Amino acid sequence: GPGFLNITFTDEVLGKYVSDSTVSKPAAYAGQTVVTEYSDPNPFKVLHVGHLYTSVVGDAITNLVRLSGGQVHPVNFGGDVGLHVGKTIWSIVQDLGGVHPDKLAAIPEAERSEWMAKCYVEGTASYEDDEQAKAEIIDINKQIYQIVAADDRQTPLAQIYWTCRAWSYDYFDAFYARIGSTFEKYYPESETAPIGLATVREQLAKGIYQESGGAVIFDGEKYGLHTRVFINSNGLPTYEAKDVGLIMAKWRDYRFDHSIVITGNDITEYMKVVLKSIEQFAPELAERTTHLTHGNVKLAGSVKMSSRKGNFLRAVDVLDLVAEANASSGRGNNVQVELGAIKYAFLKQRIGADLVFIPEESVSLEGNSGPYLQYAHARARSILAKVEASAHTPYAAFEAGERILALKMSAYPDVLDQAVSELMPHHVCTYLYELAQVFNRFYEGNRVVGNEREGLRLQLVSKYADILRDGLTVLGIDAPERL
């Protein structure tokens, strides 16, 4: 019947855990090949705060899978072809006064990404408000598909396309290097579109997809979903067909046991239709794919922003806001602290809901923040640095404060197991903050250096510092020795 089961760990068990210099790791993905796909920026557009958030979350999930024995392949996906490219290129042509690729050299390198973002916004407005511009954009969109398919590098329009695409990739690479994200492969839509187009046409002949009004659709309604177009009436693949091609390309390249796709929650229903269609002809691929979704990042009092309208919060804006908040605190600029502040603020909340980001809170050395934990780690290392390592000899029995700290630390492997099984990094954040609080209470009431129990207490501090460093590393946050 209902009741409680009380378990007491002996000092011997806790002593062995504290004196063990290693941290036990989960093994949920041992021996498995896992593809993690996230960030997914589109060339010809600027990176917004959503890309920053997804990159941070994706890095942490990649670390969790790798920690648990998985052979992880982080990849990226983005639209180097499609209507957004047509809109941007059309506006670029207007800005250059015609199809003049030689004039691109006049665009300063530092302004290229912002200039293309401006062109995208202007092209979108013209597409929506001007019928002639809309027709011209549609025509350019078709030409871009032809340019990519033929690998045309010579015509003037092709030169504009390839130059600006390269600018976008350089911009992405610089940003990822700045935040510490690394991707093994980038899948452009121009690569996945032909694969998706061929796959959908092949399955059309088998009845998986259907023709409707000159387009090719998947009837999701009979599965309780909605119907979506996979090939439009012009014979071009839609986002849906490109995503089919992406899954097939990832399978071709990695033969994955699991594919984890991380996106905003605005495409939840869309992905259900895509995966349901794949389930009809490649059920193992649909079964092995996990779609994780998250909400939007907002500043306090802000509304959801759109890159189509130009009122979006750029990823670099967030980095700059945090740098300003950190400088205002009187600590100057410290990239380690600033990135730690952003990443922890994003990761401490369970993935799924919208997140309100407050830069001033993120850099605080008090409360549940990344800098607070970075400082906690540096403080522990400074304690250890005061005494020779040979003095770290544990006693056999624990006093009350020592036992509380040892018990809290012994829960870390279970926290990692939970974070891995749910693919939820916030469990690690919550635990690390609670652990730091337990340590602070211990340290306030228990002298370490110079105490007769110094040996055991130094072991406790050492284990505590190792767990903090390990947990912060899982979150993609630096654990500095000094701050």
C-alpha cells in the first residue's frame, strides 16, 4: 500500500563516491550513431535570436548524447534556394541598379550581412504589395533553381547569387565561432531539394502522395493531420519535399540510429505531416526521428518578432545587450562570463515554452545565473589551490554538514541520466544551482583549510568543483579557474 521507503547511505559508500576522481556517466546512447540537427539559418537572411537559442540548446543536447556514449554528428540545414532567395536577389538587383555583380565589391565586408537582410525585408514588402515585382521575384526564383542545378557560375545573375551565398556562409561561420558552436556538415536546400523531389515523385507512383490541381500533395487528413503540398504546380519542391530530401540525405550519410531535430514550435504540425508521409514508405526513418520544439525568446515586454517585417531581434543584439549589462555591473567585459550568462539563461528553463530574457539578470553573480555558477567553480578551485594535493586525505566518517553535501553530490549521475533520457538540459542547470547553494551553506558553517578535518573537506571541495566543471561543460559553458 501507500507509504515511504527510507534509505540511508553508509559513510563508506559516500566516502568512496567522494574520493572517486571520475564522474559516472550515463550510457543511454552507447554504441549508437546520432545526428543532431539544429540552428538551421537561411542564407541571404540575418541570424536572429531564435538561431542563437536553438544553437545553444542544440549544443547542450549534442553534449548530453555524446556524454552518454553516442557517436554524434551535429549538422545544419538551410534554404539557399527558395522564394526568400528570390526576394533578396530581386532587391539586390534593384539596389545595384541592375544585374551588375561587379558592383558587389563596393559593399563593405562588415556591412554585407545587414545589407542582405535589408534587401530581404524590402523584397518581401515588394512581393506582397507590387504585382509586377511579385512576378519578377517568382521568375528570379525559378532562375536560381536553374543556376544551382546547372552549377552556373558565369552568368551575371549567377555571380550575384554565388557571391552573396558565400557571404552568408562566412557570416554564419564567424557567428558560430563566436558562440562556440561546431557543425560537422551543412545541408543546403539545393542539395536536399532534388533528393526530395525524386523521392516524392517515386512515392507518388506508389500512391503515397497524390496529384491535386497540378501539384503533388500528401493527404494528412486521413491520419488526423492536415494536407500539405510537397511539389507545387510549377513543379518545384516545397519546404516539405526538401525536408523529405534532408532525412533521406542524413540517412545516406550516417545510417543513424537516432535523428534529433530541434526547431521552433511553430512547425510542430508541419513536421508531423512530413514524418507521417515518410512513415508510409520508410517507417524506420520516421521512427528514429525525434522532433524537439521550443518557444520564442523575447525581451521583457516584447512581442514575437519577424524577420520578414524587419522588426526582429538579431542574435548579435543579444550578445551586445549582455556585454553592456556586464560592463554596467562594474566587472568590465569578459566573453566567458557573457556567453555563460546567455547560455545558462536559455538552458535553465525547460525546452518548450516561450522564454523572457532579461540581460541584467543573466549576468548577476547572485541568484540562478551562469556567472554565479562560474564564480562558484572558481571559488572552489581557489580553496583547493591553498593546500598541497597530497593533503587531500579523507576521513572515514562524515559530520552532518559534510554528509548533506556528499549526498547532494552523489545525486549527479541520476540527474545526468534524467537529462539524457528526456533530452532536457534544464535538469542539469537546476541541479548545479541547488548544489552550489548546498555547498555555500556547508562552507559557511565548516572551515576547510586549517581544520583538523581538512583532508576530508578538501576531498568534498574537489569533488564539488569537478561536478560543477563537468555540468557546465555539458551546458557548453566555460568553467574558469579564476574570475
